[in-house]
Amino acid sequence: MRHYLLIEGANYNHLNLSRYIKISLICLRDTIKKINASLYENIFIVDNLNDISQLNKYHIEDYKFDFVYSFSEFNQLYAGRISDYYNIPGISEKKIQFLQNKYCVRDILRKNKLSCIDSEIVQNLEEVKRFILKEGFPIIIKPNRGIGGKDIHKITNFTELSKMTIDTNTLVEKFIEGKEYSVESFTFENETSVFTVTEKIKDKNLSEVGHIIPALLDTEIVKKIQFFVSKMNKILGLTNTVNHTEIIISKDGAIELVETHCRMGGDMIGKLMENSFDYNIVDYWGQSIRENKQLTQKPKWNGLYSSIHYVFPEKPGILKEIKIPNDLDSLNISILKNVGDHVVNVGNTNRVLSLIYESPSYSEVSSISKKLNEIEIEVD
């Protein structure tokens, strides 16, 4: 049986993978109490994931692992270093560094005619202004190596631009008018299978406030997405990994990459897949690994649209009160913050409420975000 070495990450991903192959785990001493130890053949405890020498006492090379992998984006460079140092199959540190460089990824896609969006690394506001003179408004400014959709700004005029701070890690690109989706897929032996496409729900600040699985798209668009992601993975040299790829479909039907990751989507996307397909992508990947072949038969959609929705405060400050209207009491709303917590109005960690909702009606699922807007969040 195949044996994979995993780095930290969510227990539910590990549980699904353990149904098909043997897994071992590297984890921090501080998180050992949170894991389900029965899932793992071996557990290697370290105090610092930046210090690979802490693994020396475990003689990792003696275990003959088939692959090393992290479902967490924050630990993928560490997994790459382990792959390189111990000569374990995996995604190299150099490859992960390349994939986390948004400019380099878009540049290689442009050269292979899979992107037509101009982008530049800029050092200061003057360089941004020169880009605007060439491309016009609106533009997107974001960290070139940012993780988790942080610090993304849509700029529509010079007044908004004057409020921005630009550093040497800043990427500027033309804003793509269209609808944003994520593609949940995996590659095995250089072949890509698209499991499902997720619709992203975004607010005016470009923060993600929800997801719907599966996205309501016609068959031809789904085929175009499959072709795009398959070609992209071959260009990027991704041969054996789960993929979470964020795309925008423009008004004229063109597909443009936002960014891609060698991991499953966060925000409970795995749970949403299980709700809609009775199966998730880690199961599908694990089965491919166990059978040592690309699966040709995909799980069937069970007819349910599954969604997750989030509520942010409108301004930063101290959370004073959450007022949920009586007609929303029947919804299974999870409260993520406590009265007295300091919150801001951007960033995934500042979500105050969440709700998982499923229905055979797409319109019902997609309208839930509007209903949640009736909730009052008082912040001082």
C-alpha cells in the first residue's frame, strides 16, 4: 500500500486520504492534542517547521515514503524542502516558490497564450501610474506572493490610488470584468480531472463572503474550464496533486487565471463537495493513488446545491452586539466571534458569522447571502 508523509493540516482531509493509503504525519508539538492519532502510521513531532534538522532524529529516509505533501498552503514550502532534502517524491521547494509568485505564473501562461492580461511588479506609485497610463482603470493591486486573498484592492481612480502603500512585493494588473469561480481538480500522472466548479460570492471589498457548489454553468463552459485547467497544469508542470484554481470568466467567455494552489480549497469546500456529491476530491485522489490510475468515472451530483456564507462587520472595532432577526432563527448560523473581540471588516479570520445551507434550488441557495445582510453587527 502507498505511504504518504503529510505536514500538519486539517484532520478531515487526512481522514479521507487514510481510507485509501497509509499516512504518516509531521506536526508541531503545540498541535499534537488536536489530531486524531489513530489515522497515522507514524507521528513525527517538531517544535519548528522552519528547522528541517529537527527531523534528523527520526531517520525519515528509512521509511521509504511514496510522496510528501501538505494540504495547508502555509506548509507547502516546508513539504518541498523535505522532498528535496530526503529525496522523497513531492512538489519541490523551487516549484512551490514559483507557484506562489503570481507574476511568474501569469507570465508563463502569457507566453503559452493561456492569458492575455498584462501585469507588472511595481516598486512605487509612479510605476503604478505608468501602468495606468498604458492600461487604464480599473486595476488590481495585490501582493505578488500573498496567501489567502489578503490585501487585494480594486483601484478605479487616482484618489483611491493615492491612499495605497506600494512595496517591492506589489503586483499590479488590469482588472478583469467577470464572474469569479474556483476549480476543484487533481492531477495524477500528468492527467487532470476536474471534480467540480465552485461559484464564489464576493462583496464590494472583494472579500469572499460565500461559495456555492456546483456552480450553475452550462456544459460547454465546463468543458472550456476543464481544457484550461488541464493545459495550465501541464504548462506549470503539476503532475500529482490536488488543485484549487481560482479563475474569472469574462463577459465574452474568456477564462483568466487569478491564482492556483497545490491544495484543496479552504472555507469548508470539502464539506460542500460531500453535501453535493456524497464524496470529495480527496477521496477521488486517494482512490486514484491506491489503484495507481486516473479514474474515468466521476461521482454524480446528487441534485443538491451546497453553500457556505459569511458575514463581516462593516467597520473595524470592538464587537458589541449581534442582532439576528427572528425569521432567521431557524437557520443553523454559527457565531465565530464573541462580544468584546476586536474585529476588522476584511480578511478571512474576521468573519463574525457563518452558515452552511443546501437546497435543490439554486436561487434559494444564492439568495441566502442577501438574507444574512439583515443581521446587525454593532461595533464600537
